[in-house]
Amino acid sequence: PQAQTYSPSRPRSSGRWRTCPWLPTYGAAAEKRKIFDALVRCKVRTGPGWTERVSTACGGDVSRETLRAIVMDGLMVDIHVWRVIERGLGDLGAMEKKA
């Protein structure tokens, strides 16, 4: 028998479409997705100037340009940057609840 290679347009023998085997759906990818979704919600909820607020909440460790590029351009950053953003969003949320 001939070995089958991955083809996104070719169904498996069961008739279902293959998912991309190289796209992780666990571990750091799931954590990044959760933080990204929270970042987008913050952008929608707070409106213009959201990058400045989040950057300040991150203690200046993540620049406004980096935040904008993550959301708008899909910039790839390391997991430690995502964790800094998560802490900043948590602090920002806590500040908004107090106000």
C-alpha cells in the first residue's frame, strides 16, 4: 500500500476531514488563546486608548506597539510575554471593578 500524505482537501477513509496535525490545541497554545481572547474583549470593551491602558497595567513591560501588533497583525510572541499581558489584564480588571 502507498503511504498517504496529509492533504487538507482530501477526506480520510471515514469521510471526515482531517484536522491540521501540526496545530496544537493544548498546553501553551490553549493558554495563549485564552489570553488573546481576553485581550480582544478588553479592546472591544474599552475602545480607543486600550493599548495605553493595557501597557500601563503590564508595568510597561509590553509596549503599545506590541499589543497592537498582536491583536491586529497576529504577531507571534513568547509565552512569557503572554503571561505578562495576562497579569496586566487581571490588574486592569481589578482596577475597573474598584472604580
